[in-house]
Amino acid sequence: MAKGKFGGMGGMGGGNMQQLMRQAQKMQEQLAKTQEELDDKEYEAQSGGGMVVCKVNGKRELVELSIKPEAVDPEDVEMLQDLILAAVNEALRLGEESREQAMNAVTGGMGGLL
């Protein structure tokens, strides 16, 4: 039997493959830990100069919503709806931005490949 030019492991270099597998496992553990930490974080945003304030968690769930009484105008419910949407969407955006930064820190920017 002839050995390939990279040794007797079919050209794969067994030691390098084991090291690569260990690195992948370590990255997977770091990703799981980071994911858990991100799920527990909360992000707050407001709209209408603080008339509507909301908090979302890292699981993208709305966990708190505060509406000042002066924001409630029965003649303009649409404005209140817009304020709520703006606050919730901003909190979700902040959470997603934080999630991307944290995951990129763990994966070195390869998060989309995993």
C-alpha cells in the first residue's frame, strides 16, 4: 500500500482533524452560552418622548409595556398604535443588533455559516 504525500491518513492529517473538531466543539459551547446570556437580556425603547416605553427580552418577547395616560386619546387611537409599534420595533432592533454583535464576537463573523 502506498502512502499519500500527506501521510497515512488518506490525506486528511488525523491530528489536524482532531484539533479542528475540538475547536468546533469549543465554539459550539461558546455559542450556546452566548445564546443563553442573550435570551436573558432585556432591551428598552421608547417613543413619543417617553409616552410609550417597552421592554423586550433576547427571545424577542415583549415583557413590559408602559403607556402614560396622556398618550391615550380616544379620538386618536391610531397615534397610540403608532407609538407602540415604534417603541416595540426599536427595542427589537436593539436586541437583534446586540445579538449579531455577540455572535460575531464568538464566531469571528462566520455566524451565518454555522
